Amino acid sequence: MTTLRTRNRKGFTLLELMIVIMLIGIIAAIALPGFQDWMVKNRLNGAARQVMTELMETRSKAVSRNNRFRVFFINDHQYTILDDQNNNNVADTGESTLTRDIQTDYYDVHFTATANPIFYPRGTAFGTTVTLTNVTGGEKRVTVSTAGRIKIN
């Protein structure tokens, strides 16, 4: 009498692995465009939050140090923050400046500003609107009101 021995199979066949890899490829091909769009929007939102945060910190410093702070938008991706200790709206010797480049972290974001804001010691401001855009045509606005309120629209 012949006994059939069943072999204990462990693992997957080559055909099963190829089917799984093919399914993963199809799912990735469907999801990738949506993920790329999400990343572009995420960079624009991050850049808007960075500009808003820097402006809020600048306003806070103006109040705590009891002198004016100015923000100069140099080009479409750089701005300079001036600690205007003598309140003459000009960067003099001994006054600190800090220059930021938005494209260091957000390479496809550009901005325009309606004016260079001034933050006064009482927390008020000479306001502006900073419009941030990216390659897809997305847009975010950071506004500084004369009351000193800073928000993203």
C-alpha cells in the first residue's frame, strides 16, 4: 500500500508574488497623482504658516522691546526683519536684521506684498497683505491689519 505524504508547504509561489506586486503597482499608479497634489497644497499652507508665524513673532518683539520692527519684502521669496531701535524706519549700524528665504523649505512658493509692514510698540501695525502662490496656481493670503491682527485667508 502506498502512502501519500503531503508536503508541508511554507511560503508563496512566484506567481502569487507577481500578482501581489502587480496589484501594489496599480494602486500606487492610481494614488500618486493625488498624493503629489496634496504635497503641493501642503507646501503652500506651510509657507503661509511660516510667514504668519514670523510676522506674529515680529509684532510680539515690537511690544516686548518697546520699539518698531519693520519687515521688508526683498523679492518674491525673501524678506528681512529689522529691529528698528531708534524708530527711523532705516537699518542703521547696530540694529539687528534677520533675512529669511521662504524657498529654503518651500521651493515652489513665491509671494507678493502690498506694503512692507511696520509693527509699533503698542501692538498696532502699518498693515499689508502678503499673497503666496505656487506652481499649481494655489493662493493663500496673510493679512496684517492696522490693529496688528495677523491671519491667513
